[in-house]
Amino acid sequence: MKTDELRIENTAAVLQPDLSVRTVPLTGDFYAALDRDFDGFRGRWLFVTYSFSEAWGNWERHPAGDEIVYLLEGDVEMILETPEGERRVHLDKPGSYAVVPRNTWHTARPRAMTRMLFITPGEGTEHRPA
């Protein structure tokens, strides 16, 4: 295995139900491959980084558990849809993070180029347009 294959920028980690880890290269069909290769992502967690400078074009939620979003660099506002209305969490210092509760619709609006680590319970993830 080449050394650069395990860089967080081009490889994701999948925590398996037996708590072993499989690494997965970030390719064009990455998310489709996760569902196909990991039994619909049942009982698994995804550890992946994502860089972005534009607002997400969608909302998402994770029914299998809480998600942790961890700021590596940049400035972003995470928007969570709660029963009381929108809750905004501003992350602007590397190392700051938010916990997105199970089944909470959320999206992100960066204020600068942003890179984050996502620790996501992948099973049953849903999306809808922003």
C-alpha cells in the first residue's frame, strides 16, 4: 500500500460493526460505493473530510445516530432544523465542533474555504434540496 493512500484528503475510514476499520479511496462514485459495498451502511460509521467554499445545495439527516462535525480549517455556519426553529452553530476556530443530533436536518454555509471532518452514522442518511 502506498503511503499517500492513507491521507485523510483522499481516503475515508469506515468503522465496521465489529469495530474493525476499512479504508476506502475517495473516488467519483464514493457514496454509491459505500451503500453497495457495505450492506447499505448498516451498523457502520464514516470518517471523512470534505472541503467546500459554497453553501451546500441540500439538507441531510442521519436516523442511525448523532453526527460529529469537526472544523479543521475555515469558517462555517452549521444550520440545524429543530422543532423550535433553525439553530445556527458558528465554527471558526480549528478544533471546534458541533454535534448534530439524530434525525436533525442540517446544512452548512461556509464564510471562507472550509475543511471539516465528519463522523457520520451512515445508515439511512436522507437528503432534500436546500
